[in-house]
Amino acid sequence: IVRHERLYQCQEAGHELRPGFTYHGGLLRHEQEVHKMYLSAKKTPIFCSFPNRPRSSGKPYMRKENFEDHKRRIHKVEKRPSNPAASQPQP
């Protein structure tokens, strides 16, 4: 495969001339977020818990990694370790 070759194209009307995606996951994410395809009940919108933020009640984050990035960049909140015991110093 040639580097940056865009093999995966969106088939929706109006998207035929847009550049495609370099990997299948990019196309799937586009279809989920732009065209609302493959939605499941598990996908819950995430609102910012800080008051008076644009996404505290308006437009939510649909991807957890984007919300985590927002908290880290805007609110300086670091992600907690998934296993709190693992972060404890050993005696």
C-alpha cells in the first residue's frame, strides 16, 4: 500500500468526491459520527461536569477519549489509573 493512500471511501450521497480514509476504522468512525450508522444503546453521550462549559448541557462528547483529552487540556485533570492499588508505593 502506498503511504497515505485512501482506500476506504464513504458511499453516502454527497461524499463521493471527498477524500477517503487510510484505514477501515476511520471510515467506520465517520459513518458512526456523521451518518449515525451502527448506533447501539451502549453509546451514551458524555457531558462536561464543569459548569458553564459549552458541553456541560449543549453538545456532548460521543467518544470517551475526546472527553478525557478535553479534561486533561482544559481542566488539567489527569486520567486516574484503572487499578488504584497499582499506583500505591510498595513497602
